[in-house]
Amino acid sequence: MGSESFRNGLRKTRAAKAFLVVTMATWGLSGFARRTPGAPKSPSVHPAAPVPPFHAHPPRGPLPQVLPWHEFVGNPWAENAYRLAARIRPVLYQQPCYCWCSRSLGHTCLLDCFIRQDKHAADCQTCLKEAIFAYQQTKRDVNARTIRAEIIRGDWTKVNLAAYNRPPGR
């Protein structure tokens, strides 16, 4: 009887450890599940993280065009952000992108998210928020260097994408 109770105790300990591991993993992933259905994904910003790549100076020549916003019909966040991005290409050229697409896609600045055929920004909440933030600040006559400092500080995270959940011009 002693060995049977020992085995039962061991099973309970193993079950408790398994439960703990599953619970911790669920808590760690729960942040991804709390987003609005259909809304683009957004990684979080860590204040001590290094700054992603950007260009410190305005471009010296012409910049590529942003992908046409009408390619994203059905995704109002992307429609709006691509439309706004097209208006401020030199500003986006000078901004880092905190989704770290530089690591996975080789992007060198926020503008790359909106010009490349991977259409990365269409599904990335970070890119969308940063571009909208940069546009809002540009409309307030804030220069690209100051916008970059604000983006690095994380001010872009306060952009409310719900305000951009309607197709432009409708």
C-alpha cells in the first residue's frame, strides 16, 4: 500500500507540473489572443531594446512609390495607412520599424514595409500604427528627426487603429 500511495503522489506531482507548464505557456501567449478579430498583429515594444535600422538623413534621390492603397480593399487599416504613407515617403524613409522586419525581411526603414511586394505593412499593426503616427505628426509640422525620437520613445503605440477601420473616402 505504501508504494501505491507513492505512485499516486508522483502522478499528482507530474500532473501539477504539466498543468503549470501549460498554464504559463497560455499566459505567455494570451497577449496575442486579446486583439480585435481581423486586426493586424503587433509585437510589443521593449524600452531597453536596440533601435531597428533607419536612415538618419533625408533621401538623396527619388524614392520608390508606396504600393497602391486600392490593392488592400477589404482591409481598411491597410487602405488608410498605405494612402497616408504615400504622402510622407521621405519621413518614413527616416524611421525605424519596431516589428523588426529588418531581421526577417531585410527592411532598412519603415518605408520598406510599404513599398515592397511582400505587402508586409498590410498585416502588421506596428507598421500601420507607426506610419499613421508619422503622418499625424507630419501634419503638425513635426520634422522627421523628432518623429523618429517619438517613435523610439514608443509614442506610436498610442495610435488608435479603430479610427482607421473605415475605408478611406467612404
